[in-house]
Amino acid sequence: MTIYRNLSDAAAMALGQGLVAGVDEVGRGPLIGNVVTAAVILDPSRPITGLNDSKKLSEKKRDALFDVIMENALCVALGAATPVEIDELNILHATMLAMQRAVAGLPLRPERVLVDGNRTPDFGIPADAVIKGDGLIAAISAASIIAKVTRDREMAQLDQRFPQYGFAAHKGYPTKAHFEAIARYGVLPEHRRSFRPVRQALGLE
């Protein structure tokens, strides 16, 4: 595995050539819900404009690009690790597992996997890590958008079940509103019990 840092635009474009799967995750920091990953192989004959790190895009733009990616990519696959798996494995290893699941779910076998960040799991395929790759490599940008929109929609569904927690607004992240909701209404089965604020709420610390 190579870790690529400070890639120029030209180097990033060259690295992303061929049958490359971009992989990214969303949801390592929240106190609740799955960590979600996506793997995307783009179609070079159908380029998508506007791709970028999902955090730099508005919700409206992400939603629009989600549909464009799903319609134009060669293939897209999602992976996830549950709160139980996160508690058993820790968030890092659960994230690596979710990435493996996403790549394994691709109907096409990529020649190489490019992962946003500084490490990759073993995919059984050559893989490299790209620091800030979600803003440099189109396939990783696409994966970041697919993962972000998917997890946000999961939080919207959880918000419908438990509107008093405000999940649609804070997406499960450790905000003041989330802490206050846990203190008032308690810990849900979907909360990650290995995370300190949840353990504190349960009286385990």
C-alpha cells in the first residue's frame, strides 16, 4: 500500500485512471447508527461534473449528485458496520470491515482501490490510500457523496422514529442538543455503547 500526500491535480487525475474503485466512509464520529461506506467505479465515457468532498457540498447539491452518480457510474456498492460491530471491534476496525463489504459488493472487480485517508484494509486487490482523496480523486468524491447521503437518510429515518432526539439536525454527532436528549430520554439500542458519552450516560464511567 502506498499513501499519497499532497497530490497535484495532474497526479490525482493520472492515479484515478483505469478501472479504479474509490472508497470513502461517513459516520466515524457520531454516537449512534452505522458507519457507512461506499465504493464507486466511475464510467470514463460519462464524466460527472461537480464532484467534490461531500462535506464541501450543500445538502441539495449532494442529493442531486447522488442521483447523477447512481445513474452514470459503472457500479456503486454500499457497506456498513452496525453499532454492535463498532462496539465489538472499535470504530477503526469496524470502518475497515465496512469498506471491505462495499468493495466486495461491487459487481465489477476493480483493478485498484483508492481509499480516502491514510490506511486501507485488505481487499484482495491492490489498494492505496490518498490523503484528502475525497477532494482530489473523482471516484473517491463520488463515494463520499454516496456514503454521506445514505447515512443522512438513515438518520432521517431514525428521526422519524425518535423525533425528540433531533437526529435530522445533528445526524447523531456529539452536539449539545444530542447530549441533552440522551440525558432526558435515555440511550437507544442504536447508540454506540463503547463511545464515552454513551458510557457515561449509562453510568459505566
